[in-house]
Amino acid sequence: MGKDELGFTIYCAGILAERLGITEREAYHLLCKGDIVDGYIVPCFDVLHTFSKEYIGILLYQSNIIMFISPLF
């Protein structure tokens, strides 16, 4: 993960934290637990970083909701 991807990952954790009412650290751990950082944010950085804060928030929120209700996790 490069500097740009790391910075964007932190930004995403902040967006998710704001949406869920938790700390950025907790949000980052949720993103890592669901393999969303390495499986989605970093590989899709080139496209994701062009989206609005609101849209990224929706994507991350939905990703975490799916993670918690899916029998695969």
C-alpha cells in the first residue's frame, strides 16, 4: 500500500466512523475485519478516490452491513 492508498484508507475510515457514530480506529478495524481495505479500497483506489464523500460513505456502510449479516463471515 502506497502513501496515496494509505491516506485514502484513513479518509474512508473517517467517513465510515462518522456514519456509524464510532471512532476512526473502530471503523478501520471493521474495514480490515471484512477484508474491505485489502480486497476493495486498495485495489479500487484509482476509481474510488474520484467519488464523492457521500457516495463512498454509502458504499462502505453497505459493505459493513453485508459483512455482519452474511453467513460467509
